[in-house]
Amino acid sequence: MTFKHLGLPILIASLFLFAPSLFAGQLQADGGMNNSNVKADLPQPYVVKKGDTLWDIADYFFKDPWKWLKIWEHNLYITNPDLIYPGNKIWFDGRQPSQGGLTRIQLQPQVIILPVERMEEKADSSMLLTALQRQGFIQPDQVQGVGYILDSRDDRLNYGEHDRVYLKLNQSAKPGSLFDVFRSTDVLREPNSGNELGVLIKHMGQVKVLSAENGVSRAVVVKAFEEISRGDRVKPARMIDPHIVLGYPDSSLSGTVIYIRNDAHEAGQHQVLGINLGLKDGLKAGMQMSIFKAGRVVKDKVAGGEVLLPQEQVGKLLILVPQQRASIALITKSTGPINVGDAVKHSLPQ
């Protein structure tokens, strides 16, 4: 009995179990298919006939049955070397037609240079939504809103969610209209000139108009972040997109922290502050910037004189509500106290 009649599975086992030296010598050192061991009438491609095996084909065309492995390498569409069928096309040099079978691709190592990408931690979207809902920044001529909370149906002083209230509006409102309830807090001013840049407001909640009669609107409190009271102002509700898209300014910017909420001496993570950059500088809600602490002036004990140390980054912020010349922002990360006068910057990658 010859190897041919044992079938390819037994041949493969024999190859590894009984003939390691043959495998190394014949398939690695002399594994090629060249003119010295090929018949002159080699067809391209060879069409498999009934009864053919890769062993037979290699023996016939290359005078060496062990070349069946090389033939298999050039015809990777054959998933099982022991299963070839009449009509299959066998190629001997890796050239295969565009249709049918797999094309051999010789991969070459390449060096790909890409621009630097920022690998930032994702911001907490729930925290950002909460900040956007509860903070506001309006122009000084808008602090009166479009009306106010007049009273309630049961004559109480403070109201919460589901309570019925009455509104006094200076514009008509259809049933179902939503209004934000707010209180003005602090004025943002330009540090050098003292000019007003805008007014910070605190959103107390939201009311929905039910009906109107004799110039008074009936409404129900649908959201309450804090207790709502008589005299609280209302303005058309802002629609906040829950899918906050984070980004960066399109150009290099430099500004200053001009306010910390509640006139605090310093601020840290998750606190609100104001900066003197706004819409005119290309800022939008969701943009991120860095906060830098001014360097200290130290004495140079070697060369003498005084030296100003470089600025150091102490935090990051996210723009919440931009106005024309200023914005309120949320501190998303801090490594030290942040004060009025600290620099706010964004630099384009070099």
C-alpha cells in the first residue's frame, strides 16, 4: 500500500509523527515551485477531475507529492485539503481570478502617523443636566421675565411639585405652555471696567399653564428644585437637550475667572463660576476649557532678582450658558483651589 491510498489525514499525521526531518528539508528549505521540478505542460489553472487528490496533482506536475502543501497555500479557498471536487480550479503560483476563492495578499509593515487625539474622561451627563437645569445666565434687561407667581389656590406661601398656582403674565399663554420659575442672584461684571456682563439666575422649578381668566393664568408646578414662592419670576421654559455633545473651541482662547457663585472666596469641583468669554469668542454650551493658576514670584538665590514661575493647570471647566460677552461654567475637575482672577485657556494642539 502506498501513501497515496492512505488519504491526506494519515499523510498529515505521518508528516508530523514520522518525518520531521523530511518536513524541514523539503517544505522549508526547498519549498518553492520552480522550473527544475515542474513539468513543461503545467496548466494554469488546473481543473480537478474525479478521483484527484492534492497528493496526485503535486506528484504529477511537480514530480514531488510532498508539494501538495505548497499547492494548498496557493489555493486558500480549499478549507479541507482532503476534500477537493471535480470542477475546482487549482492555481500553482498564487494568481487567482477575481471571482471565486480568496486572493492572497502579501502584507507589508507600515508606519502610520496620526495627529494627536485627546483622551479625556467622559463627563457625568446626569451631573451636567442637573447643572443646566438649575443654573441660568440672562441679560440685565431680562431679570423681570414675562411674569411672576401671584398666589396659590389654598393661600400658602411656598409651593412644590403638583401644587396649583396662579400666574400674572404680560403675554398670552396657551394651555400646556411651560415656564421656568427663577430668581436673580448675582451680577457678572467686567473686572477692569465694572460694566455688567449679565445676571446669574437660579431656576426654582417649572410650571405648566392650565387655563386663563380675567388676566390670571391657572398653572400647576411640574418641577420644583427648591420651594417656589410668591413673586418668583417666570420666563418661557428652556428645552435642554439630554444628549450633551462635549467639544472644544475652534481657536485658541484666553480669559479670566470673574465670578464664583455666592461670592465665594474659592471654588472646587462641581461648583459654578463665571468667565469673561462668550458667544463673541465662539463659545457654545458643552465646550471644555482649562483653568490655570498664576505663577508665584520667587527670589532667585543664585542669579539674584525675582522670577515669575510658570502658570500651572488647576482644573477644567465646561461651558453651561454662554452670553455675548461672558459665560457661566461648571468646574468638572480641580486639583487645587480656584479663585477669581485665575486664567481660563484653550490652546489648539501643535
